[in-house]
Amino acid sequence: MSNQVRVGLVGYGMAGRDFHAPLLRATDGMHVTHVVTGNPERAAQARGDLPGVHVVASVDELVAGADSLDLMVVASPGDVHVEHAQAAIERGIAVVVDKPLANTAESGRALVELARERAVPLTVFQNRRWYAEHVTARAVVASGVLGELVRYEARYERWRPVPKSRWRENLSTDEGGGLLMDLQPHLVDGALDLFGPVEAVYAELRAVTTVGDDVVFLSLHHRSGVRSHLGATSLAAAPGPRIRLMGRAATYLVADTDGEPNAYTSWMDPDDDHRGWLVRGEESEPVASAPGTIDDFSPAVVAMVRDGAPPPVDPADAVAVLEVLDAAKVSARDGVVVGIS
């Protein structure tokens, strides 16, 4: 292996261009050598953003030169995540897969097992674990200041009355489109990270303006006893607060919604050093942001590839997320609560 981790980035749409490429460029020890896209406009963007990068049209072309790669970052549409990651693993190339790892827990579990058998490092880009509201919520929970936890609410609500025309909007939920497979993986992963495994799932899914669902609600019953209510929609003209974590002694409230229209302007963060509020009825105080940013993810990937360090996200965690999403599909279809063993 060369001194730098040589990276092949699969896909140069929103995920590849706006999320992965900037992180990879900014990370010491990483060098994006290849981009996979068959779109001429995106190929030109990649060459402009990443001078000297080799653009190839397919994953097959990329893995044919496996000796020149140390890592593949899979930022392609969700319905081909497993196919692309498997191609890398079979050639011994370490892999980062954008969320979700797969479309089903079964296929995700098989991919994780393949990586284990081949001793190939594998992790999943659950980037929201490193966002300020999540690391701060984790610190608030650990502090015990909320007392006995009553309910966790988390939302990704947007106002998109006229939907975009992308694969996410134009594929069915079972094909990996819709918000269950786009935004709920963040919400479910966050809930599992905070409160542990889930034993029962109730879900409501509705497709109003897109082929896949664009109104999604999940209720999770954690084995720890905590209940999580997770909402995602593109049809909220007045998005609700990002987080409301209620305990018997106080509530942790995060109203800021990443630049979306906000009906809770009086609860916006006072400055960049704070994330959310600790509220006790009429009393409130801003909460200092806990340390940690998304910039911590890629250096952990470098350590995983170079030094055999643990992955920044255990792929087994991504399978647990998929088990919840699988149960949600059954729950919404049949109108029942679905248990997870």
C-alpha cells in the first residue's frame, strides 16, 4: 500500500459530489484517484473538482485495476450498493458504503459476512452520528440531567411540494427509493446508537408526490424501555423540531433544522458553540455542543485501512438499522406492530 489511501469514488451525484468528495479531499492520508460515472456532465465536474482524477464509466472498469486502489467509496443509488460493494470486497478492496448498506437486512447481512470471510474492512457512512445535535444528545443522555427518559422524538422534515426528479423520488420503497430508505436510516441509526436494540416497530408510510414514500413515521420500542418516534417527510411547510428528548426532569430540545423553514425561531441556537436547549417548563438554558464533527469520520477510515483499526461504524449496526426498516415495511403494509428478535 502506498503512503496515501488511494480511493475510488463510485457515483458523482449529490452523495458523491456534495458529501464524499469534499470530505475525502480534506482528509490527510487520502487521495481520490478514480471516480465512476457514466454521466458526461458529472464526469466533467469530477475532473474540475479533483484535478488529475481518472474517470471511468463502470465499477467493473474500476476493480479491474484493483492493485491501484486501497478503498472504494460507494455513493451510487441504493439499489446497487450491495452489487458495487461486493465487487470491491471480492477483489480485496476496503469499502465505505453510503447509507443504507443495502435494501434489506438479508442482503446487508450477506455482504457483512462476505467481508468478514475475506477479511476486507467494511464500514457504512452513517454521517449524522457525528452531527452536533447527535453527539450533544448522547452527552445529555449520559449526564442523567433529563432523569428517567420518557420519549425520544427526531425528525427530518422538509418543504418540497414539487418533488425533485432523481432516482430517490422515482424508485419505489422496495427498490430503495423514498424517505424510508433515504432519511430514516439516519433517524433509526441515531435512535439505536442512543438507546440500544429495538424489540418492536410500528410504521406508517405514504407516497403523496413521489413513487416512493414521502411521509414516513416510525415508532420504535427499545429493549431499554425507551420509545422513539421518528418522522421524515418532504411535505412539512412548518418543520417540527429536529430533536425533542423528554425526561421526567427536563427536555432536550433542538429546533434548528439545517436551514429549512422553521416555525420555532425562538428556540434557534444562540451561537455556533451551542446545540439545543435544556428546558424545564418556563426555564431554559442553551446546551454547549459536545466535541466531535463529521471531519472525524474519514481519518477513522484511514486508520481502518492502514492500521486495521475498528471501523468508525460497525457494519453490524447498519444491519440492525435494516432490520428495523424491514419491519417498518411489514408494519405499514399490514397495519400491525412487528417484533424484532
